[in-house]
Amino acid sequence: MAATSDRVSATSGVLLRLRKQLEFIQNGKDILEMKRDHLAAEINKYLQTLSTIREETEKSLADAYEYLKIAYSKLGYSGLSSSASSVSPLDFKTSMRSVMGVEIPVITDFSGESGTADFTNVPEPTAQQAAEKLRLSLEKLLKMAEVEVSVERIATELMMTNRKVNSLENTVIPRITRLITDIEEQLEEEDLEEFFKAKKMRSTIRSKGR
Amino acid sequence: MRSPRSVYLVTRVHGLRIHLLDLDDIQLLAKAGTLEQIADKLMPTEYAKDISRPSSGKIYASELEAAFLKRMVSRFFFVTSIAYKDFKSFVLAYARRFEVENIKRVIRAKHTGEGVGQLIPLSAEQTSVNFKDLLEAKDVAEAVRSLSKTAYAPLAESLNMYNEYKTTLVLESHMDKIYYDAVSLGAKKLKDRDITRLIGMEIDTKNLVMLITMKDRKINPKLVEHLIIKNGRLSEERLVSMSRSGLGEIESALKGTPYSEAVGKAVEALGKKMGMYKVETSLLRPMLKEVKSTMNKSLHLPFVISYLVKSEMEAKNLIAITMAKQLKLSVSLLQDILLV
């Protein structure tokens, strides 16, 4: 029995198994390509919004900081600290969304269970205004974090998928294809050898009969 | 005819007035580059006793703030110590504003369970409240109950409303009502029209700031109505009706009053989405004008009240200047915040 360079027995059974394996791998590669395209589309969508969100967040933070400085100047450190103590720390909830098996965070409720983003309690108008501006900034900051984490996770998955596709395309599939070709050639050779053997035997038998 | 004691008090306060920083001093401090420069400029003044320069030379605005508040409180209580009879009772009631502010700070912290933070420095003689018990209270209800043996005992009546609206604004406004009731009563006993007007204007200013900013914050009108403080120059009915109407209607309802122009400017600032500090500063103008004119009646008791108002304004201005310097707030914005 002949063997290929990959030490696989060159039999019809192996050939059949390899062909099935190749078909399976081809299908897998197609699916991975689809996943790659989908992830790339998703990352593009996020990247388009990321620069806008970053710009908005920076602007909003600068604005909030200005109002905070005014509130500190107007009320003093102790006055503003006291106004701030009338509001519970801000809270938010996150849930997970799956994009082609990649878990990405989604911020669902910024106010938290007790509705802590309500600043009715803040007694000083200047402090209340600064608090509102800061809340908006924090919301934007969280949105930015949500998008950045999503981009990071999708990018990692995209890289891994791409690597898998490339490996299938450039290493696994060519190797199996080559193996199949080798086995096919060997089997063909064996068939031809068998044919000649039979032909030679037939002619020997015929010449002895004469 | 004025009593010798009244003449003595006014004369003493004239002496005290010299220690107040004038407008030029405030502007000079506002233009200073650093907190250290501010501290140096304050060294030849009364504040030298309260400002200490650490060996590192680095000064923080919060340390200066504590010094300014300490000086303000001592100025108030020095006047109470030299005042007499009904005027002493009135000034004592007036000086309770720091105690009221401290109680409010404790209540706010108890509401959320946060730390109380810094209080206005008051000695045991300068307050009628046992702050130790108040600070040890587990929650707002316990804090309010700890005030049962003080002038703030009626605060317990607002606990139901506090639980209904879940806001300490209810308790804070009740504190203000108790405070201004006592101050107005003291002012009435003095039978001095200027003092009554000054206190009335202070209450009006507080009410107008509350009404206009609450309107902008779209707070429940029923709650806003409850936050109105009585005893001002504007009648309660007028204020209640304003609490139910829009900003434009408030402006027209105040035509012909000393607040007309200020409210117009405040509403305009709100319309242009300017900072709340602009709204507050605009609304404070009529009162500041009144204080200035009372300061000119230098031989009468209202001069003493004007001195106290000016002392408080000075502390607020110095706090604003030092905070603005530490946080690198622009000079133009600082000028808008200053009460001059």
C-alpha cells in the first residue's frame, strides 16, 4: 500500500474521507468569511460614530468642568460638597448584546434603581446646573466606553476570524487539496499498474495456450 | 431720639466697617495671579489672624475658605455681643443663618447617607443646636427629632411631606421659614422701617430665585408653592399665583416693583441658556442696591444690618476669588460671580 508525503494511506477510503473533509472545511471557511464580513460591517458602523462621540464627550466634559468651576467659586468648597451630598452616587445598569457570538456591553439605565440621576434635591441652582452638565458628560462618557469596548472586542474577534480564514485558505485547504491530488495520482498509477499487470498476464496465458 | 446705647452700637460698627475690604481691594484680589499672592495681600487685613502660611508655602482655597467663614462668623457674633435688648435678640436671630445652613448640610447628608463634610465653624455659644446629636442621627427623621428641644422643633411637621416628595428641599424651606419668622418678628419689634424692608427684600430675593429657577427646572408647582417663604415684601398670594404661572407672567406680575428690571434680566439669562449664576446675580441686584443705600444712613441701626450683609458678601466674594484662582476660572467669569 502506497503512502503520501503526509503519511496518509493512499486508499480510496482515505480519498473519500479527505474529499468530505475538504467539503466541510470549505463550508466552514465560507461561514467564517460571512462572519468576518459581518464583523467588519459592525466595526465600521461603530467606528463611524466613535469619532463623533469622542468629540461630543470632550466638548461636554469641558463645558461641565466650566460649570463646575463656577459652582465651586459661587458656593465654595464646603457649600458645593454639601449640595453634592444631597444626591446619591450615580448608578447605571449594563446588559450584553451578542454580535456573531461577540458579547458587547449595552448601557440600559443611567439613573439606576432609585432614579439617582434626579437632581431635584440639589438646593443651589448653580450646583444643580453643574450637576446636570456633569450627568450629561457622564452619559456621553459611558456611551463612548460602550462603543470603545465594542470596537475592541469586535476587532479582536475579527482578527481571530481573519486568521482562521487565512489559515484555512492558505494552509489547510491547499494541503488537503494537494493530499487528495496525490492520492488520486497514486491510485491512478496503481490502477494503471494493475491494468498492465493484468494485460501482461493475459498475453502470457495466451502465448502458453498456443 | 436715639438712645445712647444705639449711638454706641452704631459707632462701634462704624469702627468695624473700616476693616471691611472695599471694592478696589476686591478687584485687586480678583486680579491676583495665585492664592499665595491673595494670602499676602490679605496679611495687612483682619484676615491675617485666620490665615496661616504652611512651611511648604502651598495654600489651598478650602483652607482660605475656612478662614473667611471663621472671620465672617466672628464679625456677626461680635456685633451680637455689643448689641442690646430687642436689637440684640434681632441680631442673634439674624446670626442663626449659619446654624440653619449647618443643619441643612447635615440633613442633606443624612438623606443620602453621605458624609456631612465641612460645616460653618460655630462655637458652642454661637449655636442653640446640639450638633453632636444631630451628626450622630442615623437618618433624616432621627436628625429632625434631635431638634425637638430647639427652635426648629416644628420641622417634624414637614417629615410627611419629605417622605411624600422624597426631597430635602421641603425641610430646607421649612428651616428657612422658621428662621425668617424669627428674624421678621425681631425686626417688627424694632419698629424700624428700613430694617423691615431689608429683611423683606432678602426674603423676596430668596423666593424669586427659588420660583424662577424651579420653573426652569420644571419642578412640581405644588412643591414650589410649598417652598415659598412668608414675611417678604411681596405678598404670599402674589407669590403663590406666580408659582402657578409661566416665566413671562412672573415678569409682568412684578412690573412696578423694585424687582421688575432684575427679574427681566434673569428671565432673559434663562432664555439665552446662560449660567444660573447670571440669574442669581441679577436677582440679587435690588437687595444689594438697598444695602448700599442703607449703608449711607450711617447713624441708624439699619447700618448695622448692612454691615452684617456686607460681611457675608465679603466672605462670599473672597471664597469666589480663591476658588476661581485655584480652578483657573477666567477673570471675566469671576467678575460675573462677584457680588459688587
